[in-house]
Amino acid sequence: MKYKRLNADPSVFGITRGPHRRVTGLRREEVAERAHVSTDWYARIEQGRLGANPSPEVLAALCRVLQLSPAETRYVFNLVGQRPLERPVSGVSAALRAGPAAAAGVSHGSPVDDRGVESDFCGSIW
């Protein structure tokens, strides 16, 4: 991860190289910001510190920001003993946008629908 971060082209991310920029690639802060994690958390992951056990979603976001290839992404996931996500995390799924009942696969009129658990639960049992 460090190698990819230091060799990334900042201009691809909309970062202009000023005369006082000491880092040739991306700073940790810039990677963390784009992956929506704290700088400290990213540093722990990059350095392989004990206790850094990132979620698959965090790893996927970091791999996306660092523009890792599929093989590199699998390698990163293998390092922490996880399997890569089947599909990239790119936001809220359509089911979640439709409402909690749709996300749970519950049809309208069932004891648990978009009106909540309490909507005629007893009536549906009897």
C-alpha cells in the first residue's frame, strides 16, 4: 500500500503539485480522506500494526483509492485473512433506497412491512 501511495500521481486526484510539496505521491491524509477513514486508521493498516483489523468495506475503499489491480486487491485481502468483496462498494443499494422492508425482502401486508414490526403482528398469527 505504501508503494502504491508514494507512486500515485496526485494530479489524477485533482491535487496540484506546489513548490513546497515534499511527497512525490499521495500523503496518508489524502488517501484516508478519499477512502473515508481516519488518517490514524489508515496509517495503522498501512504499517500492519497489531490490532488493525479493517472491515472488508474499508479495505475495498483503500484498494479503490490506491487503484490496485484485482491481483493486488486479492493480495491485500489475503494479508489480513479476508476475502475480497464480490462487488465493489459504491454506495447505497437500490433495495436500501426503496426502504427497510424492501431491503429485508418483506412484502407489503406481511407482519413486518414498511409500517414496522408492530403493524398487526398479533392479527396475522391468529
